[in-house]
Amino acid sequence: EAGVAQSPRYKIIEKRQSVAFWCNPISGHATLYWYQQILGQGPKLLIQFQNNGVVDDSQLPKDRFSAERLKGVDSTLKIQPAKLEDSAVYLCASSLSSSGSLPGELFFGEGSRLTVL
Amino acid sequence: AQKITQTQPGMFVQEKEAVTLDCTYDTSDQSYGLFWYKQPSSGEMIFLIYQGSYDEQNATEGRYSLNFQKARKSANLVISASQLGDSAMYFCAMRGSKGTGNQFYFGTGTSLTVIP
């Protein structure tokens, strides 16, 4: 079974430029998450999708970050314009179960490392 | 609001010894799940173990066990017989329920170093 795919793995941009990250979750996983992990910290939830609807985007800086999950499969996270403090690893994760008693552990991609200069 | 607290930024353990990594949580949900993930220096997040809030037995997975004390809201990870490959960041996480989906929240992590 293929895992969560993310691209690009690495991206270096100047501040005020834009960047987009792509994620393809595990087939059949209804729930998709984007996390931001700053060096030395735990992952911070940016946005959660259930199929193609947003469940939680309360911590997404909406003035510069946007995300979409068209057709309930792939997802794209965009930052425009980027700031220095956006330097982080952006982790995409997916989960099979949406609620109930199943564990619903997250399966993570390898992450996209962003450096903003 | 959900909150996960890991109070040990760094831990050291001798190879072959056991180590306990602390995790406390706060939630108003009745049904929730607790998870531990390992993140080696390569960066991938590896799922280790899961405990449901209604599970009466502590979860075990090989050398990993979860010491679940519901009344104290703690979910400590115990690694037995530590190996050099256990050196990594360890994150405690909680899946709550809000609306129709699962919200996963992570703690700040504990860096474990296994000493030969």
C-alpha cells in the first residue's frame, strides 16, 4: 500500500514570495491534515479536511495561508506571501476513520521542508 | 480546549534499561484516543502505540507500553530494554472529537538519547 506522498521535499524561497505544497493521502483515507512543525517543536495543526470539507482551520493564518482539497483526494497548501517565521516542515497526514471507536492513527508523509530567506 | 503536556524536553537512558516518557492531557471529551509517535532525525513520524479512553487495559506493543491513568489524565510511554535506535524525538498526541471529525493535538515532544 502506498503511503502519504508529499512534494516538494525541500523548498527555499525569499520572503514575500509564494510557495505551494502538494499532498496525496493514502487511498481511501477520508481525513487529511496539514501540520506545521517548526524546528524543536511539536506539530501544530493548520487545517483538517473531512473528504473535501474543512473540519478545523482555526489555527490557519488565513491572511497568507490557504488550502484546498478538491474532489476529496489530493490537497494543496499555499503560502502567499511567505514570512521568515514560516520556515518549518509542513507535514501532511491522513486517517482512515473519521469518528467512532477505531484508533484512527495518523499516517504521515515525509514532509516538505520550507526555508524562507 | 484540548491540551497535551510533555514536561521532559530531554531524557537520557542507558542501553538495555527502561525509560518512561511523561505525558499529561486535558480534555472535556468523554471519548478520546491517546497516541505516541517517534520522530527520528530523518524526520518521518512513526506511530508507536494507541490507548482508547474506554480501554481498561494498558496498551502494549512489543517493547512499548502505555501507562494510562485516566483519573490523573496521564498517558506515559514506557520503553523497555532501550536500544540505540530508540534515540529520537517522541511525541504524545490526543485525538478528541469535535463536530464530525477527529482533531489531533501534539505535545512539544521529548528528545530521548540512548547511551551505549
